[in-house]
Amino acid sequence: MAGRPGSWGGLVLRAGQAVCAGLCVGIMGSSLGFASYTAFCYLLASMALQSLWSLGLACLDGYALKAKKDLTSPILVSLFLVGDWVTAILSFAASCSAGGVVILFRRDVLFCRRYPQLPCGRYELATAFAFLAWAQSATSAIIMFWLLASS
Amino acid sequence: MAGRPGSWGGLVLRAGQAVCAGLCVGIMGSSLGFASYTAFCYLLASMALQSLWSLGLACLDGYALKAKKDLTSPILVSLFLVGDWVTAILSFAASCSAGGVVILFRRDVLFCRRYPQLPCGRYELATAFAFLAWAQSATSAIIMFWLLASS
């Protein structure tokens, strides 16, 4: 199955998650005044957790490919499954709440027009990367579920 | 299995979803000025869909209990599964974005203190009911998945 742990597909998926989550952390963390907004702080924390988790599993995939190990034992897949579901749900909640706040700033209370020093573009970019990271994390979570169910 | 379609547990779960989602729609829809905020409009739309779906399935459960019909055929469970997952994901996204905006109003930009005419308490109550509706909807979705996987 494409994207299973210890395969090239899995490595690419994990690397994509780590890169998107890392970009989100970098862009949001370097934005002016993000710390005044709870939703953006939560997004940063959740994406930091996501990038650490994905980076760890990407390293594990790389090691398994190099050493030709098999990572699809039920106990390992269960572990990945729980971790993937927890991080995917946290990422989705963080992305949605940050998205709600970004849309509020841009369209409803017009903070972006009223306060030009507010880096709305960066907030939007970080939220977009968070949604990308979530989409890949959800793909991984579904693949893990499938592997466990079919084993 | 408790909570399967056509059982008393299923009927209680569906009625709980419909009541929580309906309360959310009622409280949010009667709040002053909710229509100025995209996140609250989306919450209203998503909860209206959730309450219609849950009410329909509650009626079906009641009919099945009265007429002693079996609703656990794979084709019916697949249909309920898809509907439950779609409504649960929409409800979760709506609840999280409304929650992000409510926390922003209350703690970050202090709109609740600055504009006392803003019914923050009602927004919070509606969001809390939305999370309750989502929790019950997610329970239903997991039960459907289990039923389909074990059939």
C-alpha cells in the first residue's frame, strides 16, 4: 500500500507534513504581534507538535528504507495510528480556529484595512500551510487505519 | 452494540444531537448582530444541517423501533456512515472557528468589554452547544464505522 511506514511513499508524505508544518511555524512565529491572539498561539503550538512528530517518523522511514527493516508490525502501526489521529485532530482544530480569526480580520471587522501594520498576508499564508499539513496528516491517519484494519 | 441504528441507544443519541444542534441554531439565530461575523453564519448553517440530519435519523430510529425493523444492513449503514462523517467534520470545523472567534472577542481584542451591546454570553452558549452536538455526532460516526467494519 502506498504511503505505509517504511516505504518511499510514507517518507514523502512525512517529509511533506514536516515541511508544511515547519513553514507554518516559521511564518507565524516571525509575524509581528501574533502572540496577542490565542488562536495563532495555539496554531503555533499545534504545528510545532505536528512538525516534530512528522520529522521523527520521516527519520524512522529513512532508517527503515536504508536498513531494509519492516515497520508494518501491528504494534508499531497502532502506535503510529494513535499519534497520527491525535496530531491530525489537533491540527484541524488549530487550522479552523486560525482560519476563523483570519476571515474575521479580513472581511468582518476589517482589521487588515484599519491596521496596516498587522501582517494579515503572513497570517493567511501560515493558515494555508497549516491546512496543507493537516490534509497530509489526515491522509497518513487514514492509511494507518486501513493497514491496521486489513492486517 | 449500543447506539446502533434502530435501537433505543441510537434514538437517544440522535435526539441528543438534534436537540443540541437545534439549541445552537436557536440561540445563535436570535443573537443580535451574529450575521456580521462569517464564522457565526457558518456555524448556523452547519448546525442547521446537523439538526436536520439528526432529526431525520431520529424519526427513522423511532419508526424502526415501533415497526420492529432492522436498520443494520450494510447498505444502510454505509449511507449513515458517509452522512455522519460529513456532518461531524463540518460541525467540528464550524465549532472550532466559532470558538476561535469567541475567545478572540473575550480575551484578545476585548470586544465583549468594549461593546457591551455584543451578546458574548449567547455566542459562547451557542458554541458550547455546537461542541456538544459535534461530540455526539462523532460518537455516532465511530459507531457506524465499527458496525460496518465488523459486519
